[in-house]
Amino acid sequence: MKILVVDDDFTCRNLLSEILKSYGSAEIAVNGKEAVEAVAAAMAASEPYELICLDVMMPIMDGQQALSEIRALEAAQGINSSRGAKIVMTTSLGDAKNTIASYKNLCDAYLVKPIDKAKLLEALRKLKLIE
């Protein structure tokens, strides 16, 4: 599985990469702008990401805007969000406003930090990314 981990926090990036390493190769982005650029480059190379773990609060471009732009890139390629990358929001923001905004922007799952390995793997099973 091709994975993109997007988080401005070094510890969170490492934790997610460590949990996911047995399921595929994880690439890293430290803000939403880098994430959108990475997704565009992967799509241009016909090697799109299957999973994107996306933090909400980041500098330069936040996760909500990145999510929206990633889904717009997919739409421009004729890819329906249900057939695009599975995007899991990984954030310390557990409030209803951010959760609802994420689902409106077509995320596939929403996990509140600290990331619990069992909950992350359960979400990936529900998304049919792992068994």
C-alpha cells in the first residue's frame, strides 16, 4: 500500500509511520501544501496514494484545505472520492465543527490524537485497506 503521512509534529509522523510500516511504504509531508504537491506528483506518475493520514492543524496549509484540494485533484482526473485515496484525519481536534467539516470535505475516517494503534487499524479494516 502506498501511504502518505501528513503532520507537522515529528513524533506524530514517526508514530504513524511506525504503525503503518508493515502495511506499505509511508512517505512524509509536514504541511498541507506539501501533501497536495505530493498527491499531484503521485497522480501524475500514475502511482496514487491509497492511504493518506492527514493532520488538521498545520502551518502553511491546514488539513481541511489540503483535504478539499486533494479531492479536487481527484475530481479533475474523473476519480470519485469513494474510489480515490482513503483519507484518515488524525488530529487533536475532537470537536463537532472540525469532525463535520472533515466529513463534508469527504474524508473517510476521523481519529482523535493521541493515535491509538488499535483504533487506527480498525479504521483501516473498515476501509478495506487491511485484513
